[in-house]
Amino acid sequence: MAVLIVEDLWCELPDWFSSRYQVIQEPSLCNELEKIRSAAPGIRALVVRNRTRVDRDLLNCLPNVKVIGRLGIGLDNIDLKACREREVVVVAAKGCNANSVAEYVIAGIFQHARFLSACDTLTRSGLWDRKNCMGHELHGKTLGVIGVGDIGQRLAIRARAFGMNVVAYDPYIANSHMLVQDFGVDLTSLEDVCRMSDYISVHVPLTTATHHLIGHPELSVMKETAVIINTSRGGIIDERALLSCLEQSPQRFAILDVREVEPPAPEDPFRLLPNVILTPHIAGVTHESSQRVAEFIFRDIDRVLSG
Ligand code: NAD
């Protein structure tokens, strides 16, 4: 049985898996339907990241596929209804990169509060400028978490360890008791989270309900010094609204790991703003998480294919 991997794996293929299956690694095949079709007859499993659009057209190219493995967690690039109709199982690496994303957000918050790389540049230039290298403490600041699932919970717990207050919005959260009682997270409305927070971090999946969840109304109630962090999906924040908010309020700041279009166009206006940090969708990508995600996905594919 053959397994086709059409995006980068970013780690070694587990030996136990390659000894059991014929694995075809074509990391740039992605949305090349005709090439996928020609590899198709024996393909029982397809492995993707977030760039491949798994829709009816792609499924039609793979008549024998039984399982789609998603190297990661967001399923917004996969037409789940079409997969269900074709009885194709979709497996995702739930929780496997959550520590990495939570640590990225903490790193971003520290980067904003203490800007060590800018201090390093100043100091290397020969200046000993203690006043302009003065940052902010996190202790006592408020972090707003929108979506308190695997990532949001890990982030909330880490932020509490730094002495931050944590307010959160998630109308569907299952274990709110643990977060409220054990970790002192204050669950409230979306508007309150936006109004009260010094740092606001988004951790909901992209669905029709969360598309542009953060737009003009939410941005307009945020503090004049608010920092908004998006590691979730670009479509959750209305980028045009965010752009004008950052242009009009230079004290506001954004850390954007994900964008509405990835990669963004060369003339991306966010590149020109001093009050943003931009990264190329790497919050969940570390050496540890890549290995964990791959192991998890290949185990699940093996379970499906071996019945
Ligand atoms: P999760 O499913 O564990 O948690 C999502 C949470 O969002 C749930 O608690 C759910 O109740 C909540 N939610 C759903 N709809 C909501 C709404 N309308 N309003 C408020 N809350 C809502 O998912 P997770 O593992 O925490 O991941 C969250 C998202 O992060 C993923 O869907 C993915 O898009 C993104 N992600 C990005 C990276 C990266 O590298 N940048 C890596 C991993 C995940």
C-alpha cells in the first residue's frame, strides 16, 4: 500500500512506517492535481500540511484513498463534508504542537516587552543606552485569550506563572472549572477580553463563525497600547481593519504568524509598519513538535489502513 506525502515533512520518516508502507515523498506536489492523479492508483493515504486544498477535485484524483493525514491541527484546508461523503477518514495531530505555539506567544510577548534584539543592535553599535533599552514587566499585565483549547490553555497556564492576569473568551469550553478554579483564569465576553487586555492572543479554528471574529468593533475597544497576537489563522482577524488600526495608533502592536493570504503579496503593507512582528507561519513548528506530529499522524494512518 502506498502513502503519498505532498508537503514538507520537516523530520525523518519513522523507520517503522517506511518498512511497512511504500512512501512517496513529493513535497512540492501540493495542489498539482494532474501529477497527483498520475501517482494515484495505489495511493491509500495522503499526507498534507496546510497548503494543500483537499476538496472534491483532489479526492476525485485519488479513487483508492482511505485516509488523509494532516501534519498539524487546523482543518480549514480540508473539505470535511466531501471526505465524509467519500468515507475518507481525516486524522490531525491534536495537541502535538500546542506547547510550541504557546511558547511562541510567550516569546512574542517578551520580544515586545523587552526587545532584546534591538538592545543588542544598539549595544553592538557602541552605545550603552540603558534608558532607551528600558522595557516593561509582564507581572500584573492582563493577557486575553480568545479560544481556550489545547493551545489557549497552555498559554493561559504559562502566563499565570509569570504573574499575569488572564481573561478568556470561549463559549464552547469543556473544562472551564479547572481553568477558573485551579489556574485563576477569568472567563468573560469577547468585548471584555478586548477591552481589558494588554496582550490579546487568538486561538480559535477558522470556520464561517470565526471568520473576521476580530474586526473594527473589537479593535476599537482595545487599549491604546494593546498588543494583538495571531498564530491561529489569518482570516480570523480582518486585516484591513487591523492595518488601519496600527497605522492610526502607533502605540498599538501586532505579532502576526499567520495571514489571510500566505505568503502575502510582495507589496504587503504590513511590512512597512514599525509596530508589527511578522513570521512565516512557524509558531507550531519546532524540531520537537515536527517529530511528535509526524509520529502521531503515521500511527493514526497505520491504524486506519490496518483496519
Ligand atoms: P482546539 O480545537 O484545541 O481549541 C480551539 C478552541 O477554540 C476550542 O476550545 C473551541 O471551543 C474554541 N472556539 C471555537 N469557536 C470559537 C468561537 N467562535 N469563539 C471562541 N472560541 C471558539 O485547537 P488548538 O489546538 O488550540 O488550535 C487552535 C488553532 O490554532 C487551530 O485551529 C489552528 O488554526 C491554529 N494553529 C496554528 C499553528 C501555527 O503554527 N501557527 C499551529 C497549530 C495550530
